[in-house]
Amino acid sequence: MDIDLATPAANIQWQQDKCPWNEAEETDEHSCAVKNVSICPYFCGIEYLDNVLCCYPNENPLQGTE
């Protein structure tokens, strides 16, 4: 899985929300997940129709339950 909410809007055909962590820090450095590299500590999963679940600014309640 490769999820990056910092994709330029010109490159996609659908509505996309900005990463709340990037908005809070006024940056584009954070990604939800990058294939074979990392998963954001606020990433809480994917729900139907590919909606990314983000728990920022709260701790991920699922962390450590894998």
C-alpha cells in the first residue's frame, strides 16, 4: 500500500482532503504510508471506498494491537 495525501490536486480526478498533520505544521512532509518505508503514527486504517482514517491530533487507539 502506498498512500500519500500530499499528491498535487492536478494529478488526481477526485476530491482529496489535506493531511491534518501537514496543515497543522504548514508543511507537505508527512504521508499516511509509504510502501516498504513507514506508516504514519496517526494512520488508523482504510474504510470502504478507500477513505483513509486519520486520528491526528489524538494518539492512534489501535497502535500496538496488531
